[in-house]
Amino acid sequence: CHNPDTWKMGQGQEYTPAELLKKALRYKNYWGEKGGITVSGGEPLLQIDFLTELFRKAKAQGIHTTLDTSGNPFTREGERFEKIKKLLEVTDLVMLDIKHIDPEGHRKLTGQPLEPILAFARYLDEKAVPVWIRHVVVPGITYDQNELYRLGRFIGTLGNVKALDVLPYHDMGKVKYQNLGMDYPLKDTRPLGKDEALAAKKMILKGIRDARAGIT
């Protein structure tokens, strides 16, 4: 989703799941014994039927499968929920972005509600699907000690989190936006410093520890 040149639906090259897997397998020697395939986006859950078939074929060949998602399309209702359950049967790892832990801040930042993402995280925990949480820390938006602590406390309620990536915001995307003739919304936002990134991670980890210790 951080690549604006991928946002337009209906563009790009079409593949069947078998064709795409065959193309990926060309690089299997590069993966090593512990590697596999990761599907990101855009949002891969928007093409869930294709994704499930791709992962099913990969698992049939013993290939590790990772889903890189925002989690926003998640629901516990209807046909989509049934499809999500089938997808997770052939998913080894979920990399889940939590962009903002405050509902109002999340909607302001992304234009989307926060609750489906947190609900997806809880469901993955219920099903014991391994998860890596990723959080981008942006000065003036998510670089806030209280919000980082709240994020940590939420993560601390989950028992399936295998890793936490705290990613400092950078502005290397400006050139791409300029080349595409698009306005860069964060053009006045400075990159996050290394010391700030470390402080942010420490605050999230404190929230995780306190939640697991039952500290209120």
C-alpha cells in the first residue's frame, strides 16, 4: 500500500495461481531452507480467492506462506469470514500492520476504521496463527508516548505475537510521488531519528510487559 504505482485496480499483468507460483519457484534456491513466499500489496485480502489457491498450491509443495496485510477487510460475518478461515488454514505467518492504536487517529490517518484490524489480530490469536506486528512511527502522528504505550498494552493481550517491527518513518517516497505527479501528504514531516525509534520501541515493549504482568 506504500507503493502508489500499484493502487489502480485492473492494471498490471494477470497470472493464474499456478503461473505465479511457478515464477516464484525460480528463486527457491535463494530462499534457503527456512524461506518461502510472502504476498503483500496493495491489500492481498482483496484478492482472497486467488491468494487462497496460491497458498494451497504452495503448501502442497512444502513452501512456507506469509500474508502481509493491513487486516482491514476482516469480518466475522458471512461468506468473507468463511473465505478468511480457509485462507488461514494454508497460512503459516501473518505480518500485520497496526498503523495507529487510537480509533479517531487511525481514521484520520488512513480513512478506515481501526476495529476490523484489532478484531483480526484477536481472531489470529484465537486460532494461534503466528503474527509479526509492524508499526511505523511518524513524527507528529504516531510518535506519541501514550499512544505507543497503548499499542504495547494491546499487543500484550495477544499470545501469538512472534516479532515486533518498529519502523521509523522516512521520506524516500517523495521522489516517486513527484514522478507520478501526485501530492505527497507528508511532505512537511521529518524522518524519525534513530534514538527516537529506539525510544518508541522501548515504550511499546513496556506496554507489552505491563499488560502481561497485569499492571493497570
